[in-house]
Amino acid sequence: MEIIPWKAMKYLGFIFLGLLLSCSELIDPPKNLIPKDKMAEIIAEFALNEQINVITPNSDFENSTRFELKKHQIKGIEFAESYKYYTATRDLKKILEDAQQLILEKDPSAKNYIENKIKENPNVPAFAR
């Protein structure tokens, strides 16, 4: 049994590193990728609709979700694939921050609520607030 020389291992390491770096994306973008700004807008509207369900428990969140997607002329699968893509590319954090900013623009009184939630749980990511 022959041991691989150190120089050969070093070259194999560089080749492996080169291959690893050449694969820049974990996932290919979906065919109908929703732009980031539109994604933030939809997520903000979902969050506002969810709050309506808190105030009016008998309202139908599923119908309001369908309405928002139809209003933006987006299919549910397109939204799901775009969400998955942005999660894999780590762009989702920025999109959620943009969505939060849109909510604050639509309802400035939400600022105190958001700030209190951040203070209560400072390590909780934006999507879980």
C-alpha cells in the first residue's frame, strides 16, 4: 500500500477548493423568480392580513393569502419556490427587513410593537417576530 505524497495531497486540496468555490449557488433560481421588492411587499401584506385574523378570529387567512397572490398575479408554487431560493441564497433576511419597513410605512404605530418584540427576544430572526 502506497501513501499519497504530501505534494499530491496539496494539489488535490487546491482542486477541491477550486471546485467548491466554482459552485457559487446552492440552488438554481426558479423559472419565475419573484423580484425581491415584490416579495417583500407580499410578505408585508401577509403579515398585515395575519394581524386582521388576530383581531377577527373568524376571518379566513387562507382566502386572504389567495387574494394577495392573485392581486400580484402570482401562483402559490411561484411564491414557495422564490421563498425557498431566497432562503438558500441568504437574501431572505434583507427581504424580511424590507417587508418590516413597508409595514412601518403603512402603520407607523407598529414601530413600538416591533421594538418591544426585539427587546423581548433580541436573538430572534426577523421572520419569527
